[in-house]
Amino acid sequence: MPVIIILIIIVVIMSIKCVKVIQQSTVGIVMRLGKFHKKADTGVHFLVPFIDTLSYRIDLKERVEDFPPQPVITKDNVTMQIDTVVYYQVTDPIRFVFEIANPNAAIENLTATTLRNIIGELDLDATLTSRDVINTKMRAILDEATDKWGIKVNRVELKNIMPPHDIQVAMEKQMRAERERRESILQAEGEKASSILRAEGEKQSAILRAEAKKEAMIREAEGDKQSRILKAQGDAESIREVAKARAEGEAVVITQVFKAMKEADIDDNMLALKSMEALEKVAQGKSTKLVLPSEAVNFLGTFKGIKEVLSDAKDSSKKETEVEEIDFTEE
């Protein structure tokens, strides 16, 4: 009876050991009598006791390896230290187990040699400014080299680039000088922009002042023009009123004269005689020009009329005296 119990316990223990559970993102390698048998994916697997063994568990998640700084020499013979970070993932567990003995060391050494080859083709400035180019080249070379190991290199990054101390001091001086140069340029550009803006402001101000002065002069000229127009219109209106009044006055005087002449019974002959007397007085003056009325010309053209006027003048001397008192200049 105890022997049976012992056998049952042994069978249970062996059964438990023969049942293997593979976790997510993990792959197992089953060996049978020292030879590869199968790949155990995620789940439960039963092994044959004393024949099958789960020799390896391979993690398929992406891995990150931070390798220590490696000494490299640039094209212009500058020695520096560069450390890299490699992101890789196992894509073929069988190759990863049977094709490479120490994958981490292999990737580290391959990264160091590849980095030396790439940096040796670049000078110091190109090395410091071409990280993306270096990362891309290294990833392509490492991925191609590790493909037969069942490894996929996803990304390679240069973590630190450490030039020698004297190079760092020179670079800091150069950077300081470059910053001072940029500061001077920016300050000069600022002063230039300020001067331009100030000049443009003065120009706009002068233009506005000139336009305002021009507008004021135009308005002043228009006001003066309107004032003169109104004054001229007033003067013209005044002259018209004066002329109108004078014409009305002269018409009244002429009417009165003709009325007086009519009342005094003065005929055309007497008027012609008075015109001749007035001409005689004018001729006695110093003037070299003589203006004759149309009545006088007509009178001179008719000699017979002159004789009749003279004879009538002698007969009517009394009437002549009365007529002389009338002022003919008002005509």
C-alpha cells in the first residue's frame, strides 16, 4: 500500500513537471534528446517525461542595450568618446538560440566597429551635426548583419558625443564668439530698423504737415476768391444801382428840360444857335481835338439853316436870355 502511494505521488510530480505554460510575448524551445524538436508558442504544452525538455524561453519584446562609450577618431584626427543605444527585437527564436552564442556581446562589438568606420569618414563638425545620418547608417548596417541571428534592429541612437577637453574649450569660445557676433548683428539690424521707422515717421509727418498746409492754403485761397467774388458782385450791384439812379436822374432832368423848353417855346433853330456858341467857346481852348455833336454837324451842313438861325436869334433876343439860364451840361 505505501508503495502504491509513493508511485502515485511520483506520477503526479512527473506530470506536473511535464506540463509547461508559455507566457504572452514569450516563445519556448523544446529539445528532444538534445535535438531541436519544436517551438512552443504561448499557451500550455505537454512534454514527454525524460525525453522532452524546455531548454530556452525567449522574450520577444523589444530590448534596449546601452553600450559604454567607445573611443573613435574622426577624419581630422580628433579622438572622442561616443556611447550608443541600440533598440532590437528577436524575430526568429530558433536562429537566436542556435546561430549566435552571445547576442548582446556580438551586437556591442558590431556597433563599436561600425561606429568607428562611419566616424572615420567624417570630420569633427560633421560628426557633431550629423547625428541623424550616423544613426540611419548604423541601423541599416546592424540590421543587415544581425538578420541571420534572428534579430531586428529597430533604432540606433548616439547618446553622448564627448570631444577632448581642449576641443570643448575651443568650441565654447567659438560658440561665445558666434553668439556675440549674432548679438552685434541683431543689435545693428534693430538700430537700422529703428532708424528706418523713425525716418518713415518723419517723412509721413512732413507729408501730413505739407498736405495740411496745402489744404489750408487752398481753403484760404477759396475763401479769398469767394470774398473777392462777393465784393465784386457787391460793387457791380452798387454800380448798377448808381447807374440806374443816375440814369433815372438824368431822365428826370431831361424831361424837365424838355418841359421847360416846351414852356419857353424854344425851337430847333435856337438849340442849334446855342450849340454853335458852345462850339465857339470850346474852340477858344487849348485842346487840339474837337468833338462835334451830331446836331452841330447837321447844322454846319446846312448853310441856309444857319442863316435862318442867326436871323431868328436877332429877333428873339429876349427869349435867348431866358434860355441861357438853363444848364445844358446836365444833358
